[in-house]
Amino acid sequence: EALKRIETLEPKVQSFLCVTAEKAMEQARAVDAKISAGEEIGMLAGIPIGIKDNMCTKGIATTCASRILENFVPPYESTVTQKLFDAGAVMVGKTNLDEFAMGGSTETSAYKKTANPWDLSRVPGGSSGGSAAAVAAGECVVSIGSDTGGSIRQPASFCGVVGIKPTYGLVSRYGLVAFASSLDQIGPFSRSVEDSAILLNAIAGYDPKDSTSLKVEIPDYATNLKPGSMSYNGRKIRIGIIKETFGEGLDATVEQSVNTAIEKLKELGAEIVEISCPRFRYGLPSYYIIAPSEASANLARYDGVKYGMRAEDAENLLSMYTRTRANGFGAEVKRRIMIGTYALSSGYYDAYYLKAQKVRTLIKQDFESAFEKVDVLVSPVAPTTAFKAGEKTTDPLSMYLIDLMTIPVNLAGLPGISVPCGFDNEGMPIGLQLVGNALREDLLFQVAYAYE
Ligand code: GLN
């Protein structure tokens, strides 16, 4: 059914960089065989899933939507895809993204532009736009994305689906192509909160192959969900509205929907208070130093020697490196490499990179003091709904501004979920962001489930 739907809708939506029909049928048959043999099947048995194309899949091209990895076929499986396959999931394809996950609209992909299924003239958000659009269009039941500064939550919001960025270290990054390693985290997309909870259970957990992986007990997120419950430890759940995410720059319809959602949370029994995170607004500028800095180091490995594309017409080794990189990377990726290299260079390091790291600590402290008072924080996901394709491609700053509310959550390593909370006047979906303290995905799911 999913493959049929992909065949009908792909010409319009273009969520996938490659459809892995053969692999899907093979995995589906394996589930069938298990059922016939009376063997136990995994918790995702037979569930069609899309995988963002920055996660390594053994024997299947993994391009990061970049020309430089056009011919790259990983010789190994990422931990996340391995876990999904072990649980019986059926991979229908690799989804489109902004090149190396750098962007907020999936328009920096070197291969295709994904459309928003709610209005094909609009972007699906990004960078995991393909994964969000595929679920919204019903091309797969669930999908996987990665979130460095908002790339799961923002496209989830733009496409009207649920998306969660887990606590940094909860899900293994082994086999995820690195963008900014101290921020990158993998997470699910789904139509319902419960499905995201099930999916997170399937992919979370300690992995010795990722040195930042957390050695913690993973709760059963899904079976613990109780409808309508807004109590925790025998008392009301306390929800803090992040004051600084409202006001100037926020679309009126987004503000209205989020306020209505907060009213509903109150009616459901939550205690609502206002919280101030005064350094929150410095998240964006510090992220746009830290993320490019890490990216400039991570992307140094694409030199034409070890992976993917290699310039053919070079006279010597140096020109092979430079031509490969000049031809292989797109404009946004080059911009990030240049910003990052500049920020890390001797003489500027203290003024930019080190300063940004200090601001990162201050933002973390804002969250820490907020979580002394409340269990969960609430804000809009993005200041606007999905915009028209092409609207922001010539103005990178306006594209970066979309990440204002999602970025601080990555800088602090906290979990954040986007849940649909209404539509604007043009019928475009709006997302509500719930942010939890480290490893409190259980509370996020509980509140989101009660709200949904
Ligand atoms: N839009 C942000 C950026 O361009 C976030 C991307 C992401 O989370 N991968 O960096």
C-alpha cells in the first residue's frame, strides 16, 4: 500500500531521494515468514518507514542530498536503522533533506525540492522535510529524521505531524553523517504521539559505538501513556510558558493557536505559569557560530580520497581536493564551512567560538532554573507556518530566523516535541513545542498525548 501511494504521490510531493521497493518487499516477506512459522515478531513488524538520507544504510546509497556523496554506498548499517530493521520495520525509501541537513526548507538539496503536502507551492520545512512530508502524505506510516537546530520539530510543525528530538545522547549517532556533533540527535516522525513513543522505544538506548551515548534505563514510553492525564507524582503537571518566545516576530495566527493550546492544557488539569529564559534569544547567534564550526571540521573528510565524488580533471593532489570540494558542495554548505573556518581560526577563536560556547552555558543555565519551577516548557515551534518555495532562498538570515525557538533546546541538549495545534487562515498546520528536562521524554509524551 505504501509503495502504491508513493508511486501516485511522488511526482507531486517528492519526499524520497530513492525508493527502496526491493528492500521493502524483502523485509515485508521476512516478517510474513516469521508469522507463518509462528515466531515472535518485533514491535515494528511490517510498518513502512522512511529514513532521512543522512543515515547510513548498508548497500544502499546515502547521499545527504549532496553531490559530493552521490556515489557513496555505505559498507555498514547505522545503529538506528539496524535497530529499526531488528524490530521488523520495512524501509520504503531514503528521504530528501537540505544538503548535509543545513537548512530549514529542504531547498538546499542538490537533487530535488520536496513540496508540502498541504499546499504544493509551499516548503515542507527542513532539514528533515522529506521525512515530514512522507508521513503527512501517507507515503509511509512513520519516518526518521535528525535535529541539530530544529530539523525534526520545524518540519513536523510545517507538515502537521508529530516529531520529537530526544535528549542528546539518548539515540545513537553511529552511522548518522555528522553535521554538528555536539547538537545532532536522531528522532521519529509520526501522525500520533503514541506512534512516536513506540518508535523512540525502538531506537533509543546505549550504544558502545557512539562515545556520547548515554548509559541509562529506557522507560516504556508507549505503554505508560494514559489518556487525559495531567498529573505526575500525585500532583498537577506544571507547565511554563517561555515568555521570550512570544511577541514581536511571531505570526498572529500562530500566537493565537498556541494560546488556545495552552488554554486546553489548563483545562486538562495542568498548572500553567509564565517562565523567563532571558538568554534564550542569544541561542540563534551562538548556534550559527557553533554549528558551522563543528560542520567545518566534520566536512573536512570529503576530500575526494575517501568517499564519494572525486574531481577528474585535477593536475595534482591539491587541485584534486579543491576541485572536488568546489564542485561537490552546494552554496549553503560552502557558506557554513567558510563561517566555521573563520570562527575557529587563530585570533578569532576566542572572540567567536569560545564566546558562543559561553553563551551556550548561559542558555543551559536558563533552562536549569526553569526546570526547578516547572516540569515542561511550552512555546511555538516556529514563528510562522510553511512559507512559499523560493521565498527565503536568497536571504539566508531570514531562513536562519525560523530556528529561533528550536535552537536553544539543542544547545542545552534537552528533549523537545512538536505536536499539531491548529491551522492558519490559509489552512497551513501550526505546531506546539513542548520542552522537557534531560531524559524526561516520558513527561513530554504524557502531556502531548493528553493534549492531542
Ligand atoms: N535550520 C537549522 C540549520 O540550518 C537546523 C538544521 C538542523 O537541525 N539540521 O542549521
